[in-house]
Amino acid sequence: MIRWGLILAVVIIAAGAWFDWTYHAVRTEIHELHSRLASASQRPSADTQADCGRVHELHSNPIARMFMPHGLATLTEACDHIAAQGGAESNP
């Protein structure tokens, strides 16, 4: 019985460590993308499309969708704004 308790404790600790690591990785990526896209809205670069691709990939992450929906919405709006500016500049 004690053996099953120890196994269960290890599984719970491992799941908690994975969740914590994933949460902090997503939070760091959202903050990084927010700062990069804020500067890209003034002068878009070649990396802007790659950053917007990363934003769209974050929408498939359940932790990002569940715990940081406002950050994702802000990043999506920034990508849409940059895309609209790029489309307006390419058309004379």
C-alpha cells in the first residue's frame, strides 16, 4: 500500500512540475512576442510573419488558451493590425 502511495506521489509531483514548466514557458513566450510585435507595428521586419505564426501556434496550446486568453487576443489583434498595414502598403 505504501508503495502505491509513493508511486502516486511521484506521478502527481511530475505532473505538477510539467504544468509549472509549461505555464512559465508559455507566459515567457507571450511576453516576448508582445514586446517584439509592439516594436514591429511601427516598422515591420521579415521576422514579423514568423512571430505571427508563433502566435497562431499558441492558439493550439490548451494552457495558453485556458490561462492567458487576453494575452493571446492582444497578440492576435497586433498580428491582424500588422497584416492590415502590410496589405495597405503593398497596394498603391
